[in-house]
Amino acid sequence: MPRGKVKFYDVHKSYGFITPDDHKEGDKDIFVHFRELQESGLDFLGEHQKVSYELKEVKGKSIACQIKLLEP
């Protein structure tokens, strides 16, 4: 299960991005939508919060799902 840190999450826009732990220069951050948070039993992600997640393809793009909070 990949791990990363929340780059940002905007509650008003209902989405954010996770920077994977194995992020290399030029790699894209992982998109996360509020719907995936709800399905994971979460309501909010805080900036720099450590998480684990799975990836799924939606309309040809990878998004985070099955998100779990990790201890700091």
C-alpha cells in the first residue's frame, strides 16, 4: 500500500493532493477527492498528514482511494 503526505486539501473545493513518499522530481502528486475520503470513513485531511492509500484509475487518471491515516 503506497504511503505519502497530504500536500494540501481544500474543503471548499472538495479535493486535494498527496505527495507519495517515493516522489521524484517531475512525478505528479496523487489526486484525492472528497468522495474517496467519505468511502474511507474520513471527513478531512490536514496538510502534511501522513497517509496510506490505494490507487485506482478514473477517466485515465490515477486517484487515491482506501485512504488511511498514519501515526505521525
